[in-house]
Amino acid sequence: MALTTNSNYSGKSAGFYVSQALRQATSMEYLTMIENIKFKSNIQKMNATGMVMAASCNFTGAGTLALTENVLTPSNRQINTDLCKGDLLDSWEAMQMRAGAGAPPPASFDDYVISYLADIIADDTENTIWNGDTAAPNAAGEWAGFVTSAAAVGILVADATVNDVANAGGAGTAYDATNIIANLQACTAAIPTAVYTKEDLYIYMSPKSYRLYISAISTLGYVNAYSMNRDYDAVFEGIKIAVCTGMSNDVLVAAEKSNLFFGTDLLGDQTSIRLMDMSTLDGSDNIRVVAKYSGGVQVGIGADTVLVS
């Protein structure tokens, strides 16, 4: 019996699937999400000076309030591809035959294809948040990441107000267990005083950098690495650590979650995933997949962030 897939996920239902795929990216937990951006969103910044003065009986104007803004413009992205049902069918059938009385109900083939695409979308989103688009970095219609990629300048790099800190081991020196703590200390020392005590302050690092940090403190005897479990709160000198799989190694960022933004139109009408069985149209055994979503990142106040690179 031939397998036939007749499915067309679109609109609000498809938005749910895309939302789930994007939110699997580990960095999402540590960024401020702005949804329903159709074109762009202005992140407004206020800077007040000289507002407070000694009281008097008269009204005496004093101080200035400057309002500036950074613009977050999400870029539209898509997946257009044909998937042969035969390439996926064996794995899908294996899922239906999982042993055990408590095995969950089998997923539909459509759900399997969507979950297959979810990993692709999540990986792309996570990488682009930090590194920008690798095919055409910073080009029109592409993302500019927070830091950098091979041929692009990232948002934090280009912002002259960001507190830039040199690699403690020298430019181009790879992090290792002997210098990771020195780099972390250099990062925390550069955090502005007003930001240092904020509840949502994080040090962002790659999984490799975090592993080196655990190795370093284990060697120093500060923690028994073998007793650490999922309940362990990753911190450095009291500052929470955000482990982001998309970050490049040998880079650290210190910032408030409320100061790093990810913008998208996940709930918009254009957000959709469509699976189209082509067998009834051209006789092939292909499923045509069309996925559309959007995303972009921006920093609020560059002077409140630290970049070690």
C-alpha cells in the first residue's frame, strides 16, 4: 500500500510549529523576545542627566532627557526543498515500532517531517543570532549577528559604545583551562557598576568555553565536577552564565537579558510551514516543503554590555 501524505499546515497552526522550532535554540532563553514585528521595531533608549536638584518653592526646570533608538529589522528566511518520502520512511517506521508497553503513540508522518525540519530551523537561528548569516553576512535581507562571522562585523563589534576587552592571552589566543578564568575576570571587571547588580545580568559563552571553565575550577578544587547535575546554577563570581550553543569559541559577552533583543513575526500571517504531497501533481514520491519565518537581533544600550574577543 502506497503511503500518501495530504497535508497543508499554514497560518496560525503552522506558526505554532515554527515557534517551537525557533524556541529550541538555547540562546532564546537568555534574550528578550519581541514578536509580531511586520517590518521593524524601534528600541528606544532614554538618558537623563541633571534631573535631580535641591528643592525650592519655585518651579525651576533642570536636566535633560535624551531619547535615541536602535532599530531591529527582522529578515525573512525560508526553506524551499523537496524531500523524498523514501528517504524518511524507514526512520519513521522504526519510530512506530518502539518497544515497551509504555511507549508513546506513534507520530504521524507529517509530524515526523516537521520535527525533522525543526532541528534545521533551530540550528540556523541559533548560529545566526551570534554569527550572522554565513552565506552572505550582513547583506541586504540577511541577519547581522551579535558578534561576527568570517566576513561580517557583528552588532556588538560595530557599536563603538560597547565595552571592548582584549583577550587575556593575547589577540587570537584560544581559550583553555589556564586562561579562561583570566578572561572571565577581565569580562566582569569591565561590566559597568550600574549593571553589575542587575538580576538579569549574564555572561554569555559557548559550550566549549563553559567546559573549560568547569575544568579550571575543578582543578583548583572549587567544585567537584562529578557531583554537578542539571540543578547546578552556572555562575562566575556571582554572575549567572548563559551557555549558548551558537556562540563562537574564544568570545565572551556580558549583558542584561533585557538589553539583548531577538525580534520576529512568529505569530504573523506570513509565518507558515507547508507540506505538499507532489504525487497527485507530478507523480513523484516527493514532499515539497515550504517554511517561512523571520528573525533579527539588536542591542539596546551598547555601553551596558561587554565584549571579550
